[in-house]
Amino acid sequence: MKWLKKGVKYIGIAIAVFMLFNAISIYQYSLKYSEKKSDVAIVLGAGTSDGIRSPVFTERINHGIYLYKKARINKIIFTGGKGENQTLSDSQIAKEYAIEQGVPSNDIFIEEHSIYTYENLAEAKLIMDSLHFSSALIVSDPIHMQRSMELAISAKIDCESSPTQTSMYKSTFPKLKFLAYETFFYTLGKLTFQH
């Protein structure tokens, strides 16, 4: 049994080192930023409660609006379905807010079926294909970008990373907590060969 304990110990160390490597990679990727002229911005969902946008989701929506008003994109795709006991989808709530901020409704598209990031992107790709859009800026929080971009590429979206520049994750503890969360799921995806 000694060899088994030693083997488990070495596997644990290897996974810890791999996670540290991934955490560094995720942080470095978070610094990548693009405003390359694209057909659409895909704004990834981040939750609502009783029709109220989370602060994180609001910042993502605001960044999509910023890109639109700066004419870096022609259209916005908001993503996110209905949470438990919600009457409106996250994407519908985002659309209503964007219209209030001056974005014409005919320049906004929504999908209301997704819950997870990959679903956000897969549903957005269906919208892009149906409207013959070929390029996108992916909008999310900086720490979320590496996983989001890899998922977008796996969904065959021609895209660039455009993280929010006003993330609500400002102080050290929330940043580290979000980094740990992203590192766990990113590493899990790598270890299970899933995106």
C-alpha cells in the first residue's frame, strides 16, 4: 500500500502544479484585449434575480454597448436563458437595458435557451449563421476570457477577446476567488478532454 500512497501523493502534486500553471495562463490571457471591427459582440450571460441584472452582468452589457456605440460592431447578441423561478430570460433583461441606453432594438439579438458558457456560445453561433455574420468580439470578464475563447473557437466562431474594462471583480479577494473558480473548471476541462 506504500506505493499506492506515494502514487496518489505524486498525482496530487502534479495536479496542483498543473492548476498553478493554468492559473498563471488564465491571468496572462485576461490582459488580452481587442476592439477589432467585427459583425457582432457576443455578450456572455452572468445572471439576474427577479428581473434585476447582477453587477457583473451589467458590466458585460455595458461593454457590449460601448463597442456598439464606438462602431466596432454592427450588432449585439445577448445570451442567457431563464434562471429558476424567473419570468424573463437574462438575455431579454439585457436587451431591455441596452435599448434604454440607446441601442436600437433591431440591432440586438437574443438567445433564451442557454445556462452554461458553452451553451451561450453555441446558441450565439446559430444566430450568427442564420444571419450570415462571420466575426465576433467575445465579451465577458477578463478572468473568464481564456475558457470562453477556447469554447468559442471549439464552437467554430471566428472571434477576438474583448473583456470588460470595468469588471466588478476589483478587490483582491473576489479576484482570487474568481481566478480559483475559473482555474478549477478550466483544469477539469483539460483533464477530462472537454471544453
